[in-house]
Amino acid sequence: MVGKGDPPAPREAEDEEEDAGGVVKLISAEGFEFVVDKKAAMVPNTLRNMLTSPGGFSETRQGEVRFPEIPTHILEKICQYFYWSLHYSRGQETTEFPIEPEITLDLMMAANYLDT
């Protein structure tokens, strides 16, 4: 019970940390594994749903997502974008995310799939 002037009881931070903490393994078509912060991996809606769904996805249980259609060099750029997005979505500072012209089409197709 909280009395007048007493600080509120601490919230259960463990559940929140469990959702946003830890790491996730993203695996490319060639089998290369990228280990990223779960918070970064949850930037796109598709991955967020896979990693937090109560539906029993294997991705939720194992903490890894396989992308059999996304080559390593594209998945690497996607991981870079996740971190870029986290950094620049919070502040006033903005900068363009660099994309090499030769990977633009492949990156757009992957981004469409990931709903980013």
C-alpha cells in the first residue's frame, strides 16, 4: 500500500526488458549470422511481430530469424539500418542513411518484405 508522500511501487521492469533486451540472431540466405540487439531487430513491424507474438513462433522461442531469400550483403545493410533508425528516430539530429546504388533494388525488395 502506498501512503501519502511515499514513492510509487516500482514497476516490473523485467517484463519490459525481456521484450526489448537481449539479442537476436538474423541469418542470411548463405547462412551468415548477424547477432543484433533485440531492440534494433524490432525496428520493422514484421520482425517485431515474429519476436513478440504469443502465437508460439519458433523465432520467438529461439531468438533467431532465417531469411532464405536475403543475401548476406543485403542483410548486413538492413542491420545497419536498424541501428541507424534507432539512433536518429529519437533526436532532432538527422542524416541520410547511405545506400550504394548497386544494392538499391535488392534493398528495396527486402525492406518491402520486412515492412520497414
